[in-house]
Amino acid sequence: MSTMSPSQQRLAQAFVDLAASPVTEASDPSGLLAALAAHGSELLGGCAAVVLYAPDDPVHAEVAGTGEEQLRLVRDAVTWGEGPGPEARRTGRPVPDTALDGDRARRDWPRYVARARALGYGRVAALPLRAGEDTLGALVLLGRGSTPLHPDLLALGQSLADAAGWTLQRERQLRESRALADQLGQALTSRIVIEQAKGTLAARHSITVDEAFRVLRSHARSHRRRLTEVAREVVERKLDLQTD
């Protein structure tokens, strides 16, 4: 009988945690982001992992991770509009392993490079955090020294980011389903009240239900009120409409 190694157990637990992390509302996925950053730092070869989350406005981005200097670096990168995190979030594509002393990094991210190198980092990559077709942020990986980040490490990082994205997408779909159910329920309730009011008026004034509806609609329009409110008052006998 085979058993899982400790590394396999940690990896399996990471995906379980990401799938189960609570997302209380669209604007507060902090538990999920913290889990992604923590497991990224633990599993990805000693890299510092910081999550950038900016679903709508990058200016109001949220970051998660360990180490205040690393968090400040990612926050400032958003302010500067440069660096691998904002780039991955903007394009929806991974920023591959990049040397911070290379021409590309120094040309495109001058302020980011200066700060990251001062913190002792030599390599960086960023992996998009997606929910469905939308890119909501990025998982930023910072490596010390000059050794390139291994492709397998980046692939695992993207898998972790994708697992977090699936959780975000699932929660988004649940919220949309609840909102639609609420709208349908309200529409059904309104329809029932209007039908009851039509029947009440028709019986009270010996008119057809079509004529009763015209009376209801005319009163609502002339008094600039919602039809449902007028109908409810008729049903509750708080309002007696004249049919002439």
C-alpha cells in the first residue's frame, strides 16, 4: 500500500485549503489571498510569494503575503504602474522568470528593480490570478540570488493561482445565482399582488379584470407610484380606487 510523502501531503493540503477558503463577499477575499500567499511561500522553492488582487480598480489593490517590505514593494509597484504584478494583471499573461539586473527589467521597471534588488532579490516572475475570463490580479514570486526560477516551480505556482481563481469564480457564480433568484422571487411576488388587486377591484366594482388593471395602472401613473405599491394597498383595503 503506497503512502503520500510529506511534500505530496503539503501540496494536497494546499489545494484543499484554496478550495475551502472563505470568500465572504466579492470585495473581501482576504482569507483566500492569504492562503495562496502562504502556500506559495511554503511550496515554491523558498521564493517570497505576494498576491496582488485588483479586480476593478488597480489603485485600490489589495495585497497579501508575509513580510512588510515585500508587501510594500507590490503596493508601490501598483502606484508606479510598473513591475511584474501589475503587468500580469493588466495583460492576463504570465510574466516569465526575469533577471532583475537584466536589460528588460531595468528598462521597463526602473523603480521596481531598484527596490527589489535593495531587498536582496535577483529574480522575479508573476502569474495571473484569473476567475473565468477575467484577470483579477497576480501571484508575484521573488527569488534571491541569480539562479533562474525553475519552470516546474512556475507551473506549480500557476496551478495554485488557478485553484484560487476557481474558488473566486465559484463564489461569483453563487452570488449571481442568488441575486437572480432574489430578482425572480421579487418579480413573482409583485405579480401575485397585482393579480390579487385586479381580482379585488373587479369583484368590488363589478368590472372585468382588464378594466381593473387599467384603473390600477392609471392611478399609479398619475400619482407617480409603483404599480406594486398601489396594488398592495388595494389588497390590504388601504386604498379604494374609483372606476369612473
